[in-house]
Amino acid sequence: MSWRRVILALLVVAAVSAACGGAAVRPKSVRPQRARDLAWWEGSPYRPVRRPEYRGVKRTSTYLTMRDGVRLAADLYLPRGLEPGTRIPAIVVQTRYVRRMQYRFPFSVFLRGRFHKTIRYFVRRGYAWVYVDARGSGASFGSRAHPYSAAEQEDGREIVDWIVAQPWSSGKVGAWGNSYTGGTALFLAATGHPAVQAIMPRFAMFDMYAEAVFPGGIHLRWLTDTWSRLARALDRGALDEFLGPKVKVAVRGSKPVKGKHRRKVLRAAVAEHGVNGSIRDLVEGITFRDDASPRLPGLTIDGISPHARLDDLNASPAVAYLFTGWFDASFVLSEIH
């Protein structure tokens, strides 16, 4: 048999096999597609489609001075090419987990000019984005005895005051955040500031006692210990103390605010974090919801829980879009509450 006939025979077998549904070929195993929360949304006729109005993002940094003189580090992202006199709404994020990291060479070269996709998405569609280090964290001055202090909550109101006073501001502000920053969005709405029109807390705690720190009435020490160790490392500008020494190869610490003597200013801010407390300091010695903290007299865990501000939240002009997933710890219960 000539080689031409061999090739022809193989082509015929292949064609017959395909016509018969590939019965002569061993079927390949088919992997089930991974389910995603967004699967229903991607094909929804209700999904809004807003095209980018601007091609780029411009970032600046500054310090905002609060009522007691404490200076908060803030990054401002505006659409590149925004015309003078154009007024746009703003989205604010108040974080205690560092608004932006400072990377070492050569990582700093590769990451220069890059923006988080969420920031890029909104800013290119005509929003300002204001990212603020909460007092006592990141490049901000001040100290923090525990999460969500009354001073931190009041800072949110003053940050919004600063936003609406800017020449590019339309006077409308939204708040966005994940986990801790979702909590700051809830507390910001609870201030009742008239400019805060909408918030989007994503997997954020609502009742700190029942949903996170004491689920079922049992102290979840792993959470409070891990959270406290992470917070302490970040506040000291030493993330390697939490993630290990290899992190120092790439990460220097919190990004300083641009300006004269910026590294010296950053060191002065971090030095003030040395007296910071933690969630562990607050809950140590607490068993029940209404127990006052032995280390922070007069403060109960409800004092740092958004659910204690429910009446203020209901009175707020802000609408809320709550977001969570089935595998996001106890945050499903938070959204139900």
C-alpha cells in the first residue's frame, strides 16, 4: 500500500469518527466550570454599561488637618484631562491598612504609574477617588487605642467637608470599602452628613460581638490575635514582622505624602503610632456583650460596632448597596442583620 493510500485511509477514519460523535476516540475528561458570584450579572439586561469618559488617571497626595491638629495622609485620584470648572462626585475610602505601599527598586519601577483596577474603573468614568489613611495608621499622624474610635468616626465627617470644598467637587460623595473600610463607610453614613449620598460596604462587619469576635459567645482568639499582629506590623511600618523577612526585599513601608522632607515626615508620623492599641486590648477580659473593657474603661465592644448606630444609619440620606459572598466568613450574617 502506497503512502498516499495510508494517508487517505486515516482521513476517512477521522471523518467517520467525527460524524459518529467521536465514538472511536477516547473522550477527554471535562472539568466543570468554576462557579462565580458574578455569573448571573454578566448577562443581565439590568447591568449598566457606562463607557469610560477619560483616558487616564492623575494621582496627587496631601495631608488633611483635622479639628485637633492631627494630619491624615490622603491620595486624590482625578480623571486626567478634567476640564477646569467641571464638577464630579467623589468616592472616599478611609482605611487603617495603608492607602498605598512604598516599593523598593526594581519593583518600584515596574509598579510606577499603576492603579488598582477599581480606582481606574471609577475615575475614568468621571469620579474622584479619595483614599485616606485613618489616624494612627499608614502615613497619618496620631494614635489609635482601638478600631473605629469616636475620633476616627468624626474624621470621616471632616474628610467629606474637605471633599465638598474642592473646586472639582459636585457636592456628592459616596463611600466604598472591604471589611474594615466597609465599616468606615457605615460609620460615615451614620454621621448623617448631607453630602454622603451612597455607600457600598463589601463584606463588612455589622455586629462586632456576634459576627466576628465572639461568634456563639466564644472568643475567637485566632481572629483577634492575627488582626492585632497585622495591625501592629503595619503601624510600625514593618510588614515583614507579620509576613516574614522576604517581604523587605520588595516593600519599604507606607508611601509618604509628597512634599519637602517627606521621609522625615513619614518617620515622625510612624513614631506617633508607637502607643497604638489593638482589638485584643479592647476585648481581653470581656465575656459578655455589655462587659466594659478592663483596659479601656467605659468602652464595650458595641461601642465599635455599626449596629449600635442603627438609628443614625436609618436617618442617613445615604442609600446602601451591601455586598458579600457565601464564603466570606460571617459577613453573610452581617448583611442579613
